[in-house]
Amino acid sequence: MQSAATRNEQAGIVGHRDITDVTADRGVSVTETQVPGRRIITESVGGQVVGQFVEPTPVQAGLTGAVRESALTIGEALEATAHTVGD
């Protein structure tokens, strides 16, 4: 989000001190949620999700054997987003 803001400022689209009512009142947030084998980064502006990125993380095998890693489903991603965003 910072790099996009910098590019917009350099292009003269916005000024350094420009702000909208939504961002002033409700803000901008970036959250991180850890789920087994994945790290989910969610960017929100004014309470609305504008970007979500999923990165794989190392999964450590337990003492009982190897851990099987599976793909993250859309439902799991939405659930993680709901936990990070709240109501």
C-alpha cells in the first residue's frame, strides 16, 4: 500500500497530506494471520478488504511423523479474514 501511495504521489495524482473521510474516520490496517503452513496478510481501507496475500510457511514435523500440508481453501481464507477484520 505504501509503494502504491508513493507512486500516486510521484505521479501528482495525490498530495502527501491528502486524505479521504473514510480513511480519516476508519483508517487503514494491515493484519497477519498464521494458519498451519500459511501466513495470510490482509490489507483493509475503511473496513473493506482491498488485498489479501497468502504465503507458505515452513511446517515442522512433530515427533509422531511427517505433517501433511494441504492447500488453503477459499472458506479457510474467508474465515481467517473474518477473524482478523471482526464485526
